[in-house]
Amino acid sequence: MAKGRQSKALQEFLSEAQEIVEALSRSLLTLDDGSQRGVVDPDLLNEAFRAAHSLKGLAGMFGVSRLAEVSHRLEDLLDGLRMGRLEISPTLMDLLFEGVEVLNLLIAEAGHEEAGVAAHGGAERARALMEAVDAALAASTTREDGDPLAGLDLDPKILEVLTEYEEHRLRENVKRGAHLVFVAASFDLMTFDRELAELTAAVKEHGEVISTLPSPDPGDGSSIAFDLLVGTDGPVAAIEEATRRFDVTLREVTRPAETATSPASERVATVQLGAGRARADEAVRAALEEADRLAEAMPPSLKSVAQTVRVD
């Protein structure tokens, strides 16, 4: 009986794992389409990161160690992308799609092992994938020319409560020259969850919601207040118009005049970073070629399973 319950739990895990990988694949396909047009949606990158993170945790909980390890490596790669330590490139997108195929293969193999069927090729492709991820991560950088947040009209206490990811998105918006706006909103306690979601959706039509913070002004006992920190490349008036039906006030965050970056240092940094990316791309391509070779050697049935999500 205990073995039967364990088997049922594993099958439920594999089903949930497949759903997570399908969601990851959809996010990557949309991300790839946007990157080819020069548009990278940070929310999409974050969704992909969270999917890999969730799969890592679930796989570890159920003892599917190789699936957990591969998910962890993909999580690291996606974290590098979302935190700006890596730049999206066709080679990295190929690597992420190979990751999806390997995850599907490992899930299929886990199901086959449960049924007493021997595994085929998952370990080799996982090894090749992780070598490629290591090569990509070796090119990551934390180079920062000064602090873009210096002199920003922002309460230091706010910076203290931002997550590392939120602070990164704030920096990216500042470096891009986006307008920063605080949208202070008050909601009835009975409806705040729905209205906050509606407000967030309305704001996202015109900018990026960097963070949603509890307001320092709690209001009366029947209401709750939040401050949305928003970055927008468009006019602030567009956000004002989009939020007119809500109980909100807007305040634009001012910043000091931008200082010019030394063209010489900029050129040197570009050359150095470009060389690092080129070396990493070469190593990643070599590892992906090895993965393709291993994929061709797989039994047709498993190869079909491993490629299903990417094709869809």
C-alpha cells in the first residue's frame, strides 16, 4: 500500500513537472520572439526563472536528483539574464531551448524508470547541457560604472526593502532614462485584492511595475494603501490617464543631471565584454553540438517526447 501511494505521488509530481516545463517553454518562445525584435520583457524573464526555481524545489523534494540539478543550472542561467549579468543572444536562447528538451527527457525517463523501463540518454544530454551552462555563466559580469541611484529623490528606506531583483530593475530603468513614478493607491479592505490587480494591469499597459510596497500611511481601519514604483519610457500623463478611475495620487521621482561616461572606458569595456561573450558562445555552441549528437542517438520514442514542448 505504501509503495502504491509513493508511486501515485511520483506520477502526480511528474504531471506537475510537465506543466511547469510547458509554462517555461511558452515563456521562452515569447521571450525569443521579443528578443528578435529587440524587446526583452523583464516580467517574462522573471516568470521563466520562477518556473525553473519551482521545478528545482519539487524535483529535490521527490528525490529526482538529475532533474533537480538541471533545473538548478537553468535557474542560475535565467537569474544571470534577469539580473543583467548576461545578455540574451541567439546562442543563449538555443541553450535554454535545449534545457527544455533535456527537462522533458528527464521527466519521461523518470516515468519510464517507475515503470521498470531502462533510461536512454538523459544523463549524457544533461551533462552536455550543464557544461554549456557553465560556459555561459563564465562570461557573466557585474561591471557597473558608478551608482545610477546616487542622487535619486528616493527615500533610502525604500531601497532597503527592495529585493535584489527589484533594485536591479530600478537601476535598469534609471540607466535607460525612464521616468520613475510613485502611484500611491488606497483600497477598501473588502475589495483591495481585486482592485490592486486591476490597477497593476492598467499601469503595466504603460510601464513596468518595479515594486509594490505597503504604504507608510496605513489609512483608517476600513482601507489599505500601497505604493507602486513604476518605470515608464512614455509620458507620465499616460499613467495618470490610465489610473484615473482609481483612488490614486502620482509623484514623479526626480533625478540629478546625468554625467557623461568616458567614451574611452566605454570602448574598452565593450571590447572586453564582447570578447568574453564570444568565448562563451563558442564553448556553448560546442556543447550544444554534442547535445545534438546525443539527441540523434536516442530512441525515436524518447526523442519525440523530449522535443514535444519546444515544438508546441
